[in-house]
Amino acid sequence: MLFFIILYSKGIVFMNKSNGYRIGVDVGGTFTDVILIQNNTGNVSVTKILNRDDKRADAVIEGIDRLLLLKGIEADQINWIGHGTTISTNAVIERKGAKTALITNKNFRDILEIGRFSRPPELIYRTHVNKPSPLVPRYLRLGVSCRINRDGNVSSSVDDGELQNAISLIKAENVESVAVCFLFSFLNPTHENQVRIELKNVLPHLEIVLSSEINREFREYPRTSTTVFAAYVAPVLRRYISGLRDKLKNNGINCPLYIFQSNGGVAEPDIVMRNPALTLLSGPAGAVMGATQICEQA
């Protein structure tokens, strides 16, 4: 997969005739691949490192150090790092994300299981369909009375008693991350912001993801599911990126770091940490963009 990612990056490199080097990184479930590209020639060097449990950032540094030593390059000659990863993807597939809760409107906590009304034709009349279990178990999907109407106006305020009960349960269950998604919050995020403030007052270190900041669009199911995805992988991704940035800095590498997004583009680390859902298909997207680059050059 990294091969395709770097071919895509190489296309960018050819537009940059400056001195220095660019690095492409692909962190997978088993191996970390690192490629070094010389800006003004396009020459490529590659290495592969076996991941060690949760020390994937160490594998990235080891791969970079190996290539720098191989080519006799100093750390300050690196001026760009592009990073594709399946960390978020694997966290969801393997169910190794954070312990997550969902706060939503009362009587809407089952939206993750109900989904949309539309069904494939072959499933319309099947009464027993095996679907993946939601990332948030039902006992951690918490309903709170409040409502923003379709015009974006407050029709009923947040029930403080219900909210405090939800917060107490979240604290008792040692929840690490919370997704907050209310109806029509894309028009008016007042209630979601209020819930975040109340959560932070009690649990200041809690990861909190608001649907109004992650996916500010109508249709509650895709907005809720996307917000839950983001909350589920947020602590995992944040720990990894924060650790990687510190290790790069400690090794004298101070160039910009960019993370591949699901749309095939790249974003700064702070952006993807605010919206981790952007990285759910980071690794596969790099492969698609690389294949596109090859086809365009054929």
C-alpha cells in the first residue's frame, strides 16, 4: 500500500525542485513502511519495520533513522513528511478503540442499530439480518430530554437532572470518550456545547466529540454514526500522533507532518485530531491516489 502512497507523493515531489528530502510513512497493523524521496531527483529509498505492539511511533522513527543512516543524510534535510495509516481503520475493525458513550436525544439512543429505512432489495423482507454490533453498547447510549426544532430554535431545554445522571454513569463506567449528537444540532449547536461544558466540569480529561463540529449536516443517522466513529478512535489516534510528533522533534526532525485523509488529501495533525473520522480510510485512500497517479502517467 505504501508503494502507491509514495508514487502519489512522488508526483508532488517532481513539482518541487528544491534541495532536501521528503518522507512517506505507512503505518499498518503489522509493518511500518518508510520511503525517502530526494526532491530534485525523485530517487527513492525504502525500508520496512516490524511493529511492536502499541509502539508504532517507535517503528516510524526507527525506519527514518535507518534511511538517514543509509543515505548519509542529516535530520534537518527532511522538509516534508506524509503519513498514511490504518490505525483508525484497525481500531474499528478489531474493536480496539476507546470505551465510548453516546449522549443523544431521549428515545433516540437506538438510532445506531435502527439506521436508515432504506434496505437492499434482497433484505427488505428478511426479518432476521445479522448486522455489526454498534461501537457503543446500549447501556452507554444515553438519552437526555432536549430539543432543537427544524428551524434551529430551542423548543425544550436540556433536562439537567437527566444530564447529570448520564454524566454520573459515564464517570462510574470509566468511559474514555463521549460522542454527543442531538437532533438539528447542525442548525444550532447550543445543547451540544452545553453538554460538553457540563462533562468537562466533572471529567476534565474526557475526550468529547460533538456532531456539530464533526459532520454539520442533516440526517441524524450518518451524523450520529460518524460522530461515534470519531469518538471511538479519537484517544487512540491522539496518543499516537502526539507521541510521534514528540519523537520526531526529539530526533531533530522539525518539518511539517501531514496525515492522509479518507478523501485522498492530506491534513495537518491538529485537524485530524479534532476530527479523527477523517482518517478512517487513510491507508486505503493512499493506495487509490497512488493507483490514479500511475494511470495518469501510463
